[in-house]
Amino acid sequence: MLAASGGLLLRPWERTDAAAFLAAYQDEEIRRWHTRRPSTLDQVLEWFDTYRQEWLREQGGSWAITGDGGEVLGRIALRDIDFDDGVAEVSYWVLPSARDAGVATRALTALTAWALGEIGFHRLELEHSTRNTASCRVATKCGYLLEGTKRSAAVHDDGRHDMHLHARVKLE
């Protein structure tokens, strides 16, 4: 578990979170930016198992972002972990009830400090559609510099999108 400011906690997904996780993917904004999404509670539980296996194999990590009362507010993840090069990719989403409250920014700040500091990554990358201005603001607030635009790099429900590539590099 990893504490973030404002009473947030990043913790592993639990079976009891499955309904909240599935409901998140019914939200129009989350669906707009995340084309890979679960459709049943059983599928969510399979994803949770995959997250645990990826963690054990040191390939990735996915955490529930929770509030003071333990309620799920969002998701944050490290993917495509490469310890040899010291590189990983971060991703996140936040539930509608937690938007515009700095949840994504506080969670990303905490995960970034842990990953670059305690874990020792050299570089963390973050990609988002160029149309996703909210994600761009979060990345920028957390010190992820915009490095460029990957043209037509990802498929979304409404077609291909250009993607911004942001990165945060450990200062030595």
C-alpha cells in the first residue's frame, strides 16, 4: 500500500472492488479513453488475478485509489515494466464522483515518487490521446514533460487518435 496526500491510499484490488471497477467502465469519459474494458464481474476478477500475477512476476502493478473511507475513487497502474532499462509506463482513471478534486494528481505524484525513488526507475512514461485535455493537465502538474505527439498511435471507439507522450526522468 502507498499513501498519497489528502488521505488517499493506493492499494491492491480486492474482490469486493469488482462491482465498482466494472461500473467505472460504464462511465462515458472512461469509455472514451479506455477501449479495453471488462464486461462482466467474472472478467473483472480475472483482470484482478492478472494484476496479481504481473506484480509477482515484476511486470506491472495496478492499484485502487481509495479515499479515507476505503471507497474506490480510481485506478492507477505501472505497465510495461523494464527493470533492465529502468523504464515503465503509468496510466490512470478516476471515477466521476472524484473528478476535479485532485485525486489523479495526488495519486500520480505518490506513485511517481515511489517508483523513481524507492524502486529506482529512471524514466516513467505517460501517454494519452491529444483530445484528453484533463489527462494532459494531470501529467503536466506532476512534472511529466510533453516530449511529442505520436501520430495515429491508438485506436479509440471513434477511430484513431494522435497520442501525447509525456515522461518524467529521475534527476541524478
